[in-house]
Amino acid sequence: MDRRNITPQGQTAHVFVEFLEVAVSCIVFLKGFYPAGAFERRRYMNVVVHKAKHPQLGNYIHSATFGLFPFIQKGLIERVAVIFYDKDRVPVERFVFKLAVNQSRASPVEEKSLEFTLRAFLVKLEVANPLMKSLPPGGSWEITAYFRALPEENDATDARMWVPTDTKQWLQPPRITPIKSMSSEPLKVQLYLEHPSSTEPKEQEG
Ligand SMILES: *[C@@H]1O[C@H](CO)[C@@H](O)[C@H](O)[C@H]1NC(C)=O
């Protein structure tokens, strides 16, 4: 990619999806969803991270995060969530990245400094491990993106891989635990955990 021809929003989106790929891998690793052998230790901006070694897992995380690039660049994505479900497809825990990319900024982005700022999220994720819930057996997980607006016709090809989800929602507003937030023009990111409220009706076992 010729960096001279891309906009600050394109630069930002590029740094962010690279970060997101690493962050999603780390979350899935921390949750212990797969055996530790499914991951290998890597360095990302001098932080030890865990990257999927299994090609299918690595490809899913890569294509889901990098597939968001055009939409993040245009400011169309409001949230990206890594959602863990129980065996009945009820969400147990959601890791939510809420983001905003300022579309007015015209001056180039200091990519190294943006990467450095995002790196702090990875460190915080490790520290937040005790706040996370243990997963019930037989569950699943997925990456979900929430669009601020529907993509235009030109983007429809890229958007095709994003299918509406049919998963169950919580009835009560979730409990929210903030993990980290940052603002580094033109990018704002908040990461928080969502858990079902204690008044959330429990499904009958059956
Ligand atoms: C977006 O960027 C412009 C130009 O740099 C700035 O004036 C404006 O305050 C920013 N908007 C927000 C919501 O941060």
C-alpha cells in the first residue's frame, strides 16, 4: 500500500485493524476457549501476545478484522464485539470495542504513536483477566460488527460477508466494566466488558 496516497482515516483504520486482529486473538486465548497449543507467542510492539497457530482460526480472525477496514475508514462502524455464547446461543460475555474515526481530520497520522497508544489495551486486557467470566461448556464465540449506518451500494460487495445475526439478546441492560479508553485524533476507542445483569431472566435448563 502506498502510504502517501491514503487519507488519515485510511492510515488510522489500517493501524486499528492490525491492532484488532491481535486483540481478538488475545481475548480468545485469555478465555481459554481453545487449548493453549492452538496459539503461539509473538511480539507485537514489544508486548508478548498470543497468535492463533491453527490456520482456520487465524484466517477467521484475520478476515473478520481486516474485512472491516473499508467501513472503519469511512466511520461506519460503531462497535466491534467479541461475543461468547453458552450452548443455547445466549451471550455470556461480550468484549466491546467502541470506536469513532473523525472524518474531518486532514493532517497525516503519526502511526507509530497511534500503535503505541493501542498497545496499552493489550496490557490492560491481561490485567482484566480476573474480571472475566469462566465459560460454560459447549459454548461458541464470534466477532460481530455494529454499523452506524448501512454501507452504500459501492461497499455492498465487502458488506456481503457481514450477515445479520440471529443470536439471542439480553432483555435487561448489561452490566458494564470499562477496561480502557483512549483518544488520539482522529481515533477514539473504548474497550469494555458486558455481562448479563443480575436481574436477567435465566433460561430454564432443558
Ligand atoms: C474532528 O477533527 C477536526 C479537525 O481536526 C476537529 O476540529 C474536530 O474538533 C474533531 N471532532 C471531534 C468530534 O473530535
